Amino acid sequence: MEVEAKVIREGYLVKKGTVFNSWKAIWVVLLEDGIEFYSKKADSSPKGVIPLMGSLVTSPCLDYSKRMFVFKFHTVKNQDHYLQATHLEERDAWVKDIKRAIQCIEGGQKFARKSTRKSIKLPADIHLGALYLSMKDPETGVKELKLQKEKKIFNHCFSGTSVIDWLLSTNIVRNRREGTLLAAALVCDGYIQPAEDKAKAAAEQIAENCFIDDGDAYYYFGHRRKNWKVRKFVLRDDPAYLHYYDPAAGDQDEPLGSIHLRSCVVTAADDLPDGRKSEVKGNLFEIITADEVHYLIQAATREELTEWIKAIKNVANTGK
């Protein structure tokens, strides 16, 4: 009797074509024993399958240095597959799960996350999502600071100790041991991410020990970039609009949305004041419409960034 492989992770990534050098957004499904590629999420059968056994993952991958957040998947058949995420944490999450899945299948083990409620035995009335939102509250939550360690600067971070202090001050936990267990669950489910080596080393441990109550271990809030999506953009000059689509959708007639470009301002995001910089780095530009709506977009390369800004400026100045 065959047992269906469990889905570990799925989502859109940009993949380099194996025949042509074009990059295309596809739906990727990581299973316990392989990776499946689909043209779009709704497809019932994959266009390609890669086994995990004997494979290697390279990240960061510098083979395409002009593209951000690329990792390489090298198969046992000596084939290379290049995949691009939309931001750093997304790439690292894919790479971590793929490496773990490879280790499990080669070691004859079942893939199991460290992040289950059962493994940490949280109270039934604890809702991690609601707790995460409370912790992120700018007035009453955990304070995000600019921290420094060994000449490295960590922006929008906080220490492990400050997390436990906050949980105690809000009476969510009774003691530091309970606080550490709850914080470990937040780390395992991705609500809190390790920022430097000490916190990262702890995150690799078993569930109950993946967070440390330490003033020298730094963390930041995860899930904050979940609204970044791969989109197909079409620039039109009459009327002056930038329409965007789901790149994997079968029907490209109806856009997901549009940006009115008439009299808009467009600028490289690197030129923005520090308070308005995106935490997703690299090849960013911002469009500010005539009615003061802000859109932040990431191009794949520096060259594409320059081309988009130039084209949008031309349309904004001449479009109707």
C-alpha cells in the first residue's frame, strides 16, 4: 500500500528555465521525498518532479549575482535548478526545510517539525497568532531596538530576555520557565526569528530549547513580510496605469489591481529616508500616486529597476 507523501512547504518561487534562460514564477511543493513544480497552484499534476535523495542545496547562490535571494538545488543526476524567493527569510525558510527533508530521507526518518503544540505542551487557551499581535503592538508590546554586537548592527530587534520580561509583565506566564517554553513555540512557528549566531544556534535545537532567555541573543518579529508577492506587471500609457496580475493564473485578462500613474512620483527606495525604508532589501522602488497612495515594488535586478523607473516616469509625464 502506497502512502501519500506529506506536504512540508508550498508557495510561489521564481525558477530559471532548464532549456532557456528565462525566469518564471511557478508553484513549488516540497514533499518528504521530493520537490514538485506546477505552472500554477490550481494544476492537478506537476510539470516536473525532483527527488530529494542524494541532492544538495547551495544558499546563498552567487551564480546569478544580479538576482537577489537565489538558491541552487543540485540533484543526484548532476542537474542544477535555480530558484528565487522574494525576500531573505522566505529563501532561508525554503532552504532550511529542504535540507532537513534531505537529512530525514537519507537517515530513514520521518520529517517532523519542531514546532508542534504537542511537543511543547502549551495550554489550550494560548493562541500564538493573537499573542504575536500583542507583542508587536507599538505602544504596549516588545520594544524593537537598534542593537549592536561585535560591530554588527541589528535593526528592529530585541533580546531573548526582553521577551520573557514582557511575558511576565503582562501576566501571560507565571515564571521564566513558562515564558521560555512559550517563546520557543513562537520561534518554532515563525512568529519570532533568530537574528544572530547565538539565537540561530539555539533555533536548531529541539523544540523546548530553540529559544534562550539571554540578553545577548537577538530576535526579530517574523511573518511581517507575508504580503510580499510575486506579481506580473504590465505598464500602459493610454491611460497611464500599471496593472498587476497573478503570474500563475490562467486568465490574464483581469488584473488583481492597478496603479494610476498620472502625475505620480517614482523613486528608488534606497533614496528614501531611513524611517521609510523597507526591510526587504535590494532593487526596490516606490511609486507615490497623485492621491498619496504608496506602493513599494522590488525588481529582480538593478538593471530592471532602472528600466522600470525610467519607463514609469515617461508614462507619468505623458499619460492621460
